[in-house]
Amino acid sequence: MGTQTQQQEFGFGTQIRKSPYFDATVRWGARGFSVYNHMYIPRDFGDPERNFWNLVNHAILCDVAVERQVEITGPDAARFVQMLTPRNLSTCAVGQCKYVFLTNADGGILNDPILLRLEENRFWLSLADSDILLWAQGVAVHSGLDVSIHEPDVSPLQLQGPQSGHIMQALFGDSITDLRYFWLREYDLDGIPLIVSRTGWSSELGYELYLLDGRHGDRLWEKIMAAGEPYGLQPGHTSTIRRIEGGMLSYHADMDIHTNPYEVGMDRLVDLDMDADFIGKAALKRIREQGVSRKQVGLEIEGPALTGPNARFWALTTGGDTVGRVTSAVYSPRLGKNISLAMVGVEYAALGTWLEVETPHGTVTATVVDKPFFDPRKEIAATGSRQHATPTVNDPALHDTSLAAALSQAL
């Protein structure tokens, strides 16, 4: 009797959840996964530099179902959501999205989700990697407010890159073209219920498709890939290169519960003068008055091109004293530089300051520079235009002549 060979399955155990797209990502070449919000997330589709160029020149489709939603409903939903964040939400309209911080009583950052206002009294918090469902439910118990809080069956995909608009038009028709940056709309795609928003963790033109029924996950993935084939769409993963170029923060790396919004330069997300109260308001008032002792900066790191992102926090020193640490570092093939985000003492945060970085391959020099490193005004993500962005000059796979012409005009 012959033996039957079974395909080995990725596995961390049944306590780590799989997304509705898991099998599709494996079929399309996912080689490795990490764990985020107690779920598998694809982290490896081959060469990360190729993934980057696919993103910035064409489009990639990413399984980000790990961005779990906390749904808040009820007569007091708006008041309760405002309790959770220092950002003033008084002008947040139905159908609008906002990037927010959630803070604790000490002003520490618990999460940095996208807030979606689906209805007058219905909100989603689309989460980074921390257990906000438990936090929100705990706050609600003692709030005295009439709210209901749960995790709905919602699984986002990210379609990102300059061709994403054309792909979305092929899927949804011309109506998608007037969806504004950081706004959302409900769609039915051949029986697949979706919320679509003009958002994404890439700093590129892009969309997030929130699947409202996980049973359609495989079919949705395949429909998008088929629609995107003429536009060079590839399966991919969130790009560390592009997010560091754009100065985008990663929770647990660039900030955590011990970090406050002022340290990462996000004062605009804190309104201490609004009448509404929120958790951490008194602490953030003290921090604003006293100032911070450390600050997030951008760094250009000398030495050979990094072969991958840092897997540890690298110490920053000067004169033998540790003055901070590198939080996120990577080599940018577009810029031809090693770039990083770092947290340093405020006395070492001035532009042009030289520091030493203790990498696994030896100590090298770094210089404090402006961040974001590319497209600082987010014009690409907001408008889809690359007219004022730093040009791509060294991509060996740049075949789109119209894009090449646009980039050359920006030189």
C-alpha cells in the first residue's frame, strides 16, 4: 500500500486564529506568517524589495484581517468613543474615518486605530496590535453610559498602490472614483457585503475593503486578483520599507503604553481645550506643561545596506553614554540609504546631530534628519499624485513609461 503525502500546514495552534483569506494567501505564495492580535498575518511573499516596488509602481493586495474591529453602538456611543481618545471628534461625520490615539490615565498610548463612523451611533475602531476590545469593555462597565461593545465578523483587505484606483473602478464602477481620502462607503460586490474606505497602512494611494461575512473571503480575494491582473496587481504584505519612508508608526515598535503623543510628535491628535473629557486628559495636560524628556526622530544610518529590518532595538550612544534607541530601521532602495525611526533624549534630537548606532554587525554613525523621509505631506495617499514626491530613480523594474515620465518631471 502506497503512502499519501500530506501538505504541511502552517501552525501555531488553534488558539491563533486564521483569517478568511488564509488559504488564498498560501495558494498565492505566502511563505511565512507572524502573529498580530492573536491572528496569523502573512509577512513573506518572497523578496521584500520586490514587494516594495510592486507597491509603489503597481499595486499589492494584503491580508490585514488582523486589524480587528471593536464595534461601539448605543445612544451614548459618540460620547463613549470620545472618552477613549484625546482627538476631538466633534466634527467627525457619518461616513468619515479618523486616525486616533487611545490613551490610558497616564497619557500612554494603548493603540493607534483608524476610527470609522458608520452611523450616527455606530463606530468601529480598526486596531493595531493590542487588546482594546477588553479595555473598551472594561471602561464601559464603569462609565455609566448606554453602549454595547463587541467584535463583529469583519475582515479587512488592503489594496494599495498607484494602480489601486483602476482596480477598484474595474470592481465597483465609476462610483468609487469620488470616494474621498479617509471616507468610507458601503458596497455589495456580487453578493459580497463590504465597507470600503480610502485608507491604508502604506502612504500610497489605496483602499481597505472590510468584508462583513467571512464566508466570502476566498471568493473576494480571487475576484480582486482577477480584476487586478491587467494592472500588475501582486499578492503582498505591508511594506516595512514604505511605512518607514512615510514615517508611519508601528505599535510595540515605535510606541507603546509608556509612550505619549507628544514624544512621537503627534500633538495634533490631542485637544486639551475641548469641553469633552477623555481618559488621560489630566496627565497629558501635565506633560504638555512640563515638556518631554525624549523625542522621536528620523535617522540616516551609515554603513552597508541593511539586509532586513531590525529585529531588536539598537542602542544609540554618544561619548559612550546611551541616549536612545533605534525602533524601526530598514534600507530604502528608492532613497539608497539606511533609514530609521528612533527615540532619543530631547537634547540629542536636533537636526544634524551625530550619534553612534550599535548594530549586530558593529557600531556605525547616524545623523538626525527630518521625517517622513519621502512625500512628507502624504500627497500620494491623499490625491494619488506623485507630482511633488521625491522621484524613483533606481528601480530596475520601472517599465511604466507614463509613470517614469511623471517621476522624471519631479527631478
